[in-house]
Amino acid sequence: MTDREINIKDQTLTIREDVETVYEKTVTPFGNSGKVDVAKKYIGKRVYVIVLRE
């Protein structure tokens, strides 16, 4: 794992890390919770989930 930097200042998020891909998706219902679908090849990968204000 490489060094990473995460900053939040004045409602702006900055993430500096070795990124493989970025998704913009909508959370869909799944039982009593929600989920975001991603490709099967990412199973077991570490991810960030960031919920945005609307």
C-alpha cells in the first residue's frame, strides 16, 4: 500500500492515492439497506464510498 492523503477543507474533498477507476452511481435498495453495483473484478478490493449532499 502506498502513502495516501485525504483532506477536507471548505466542503472540498481531496484524495491522493493510486486509483484504478472512479464510478458515479446511484445507491439502489437492497433489503433493509442499499448497495452500489460494481464489476465483479473488484470483489475484495478496498474502496471509498462518499455520499454527496443533493
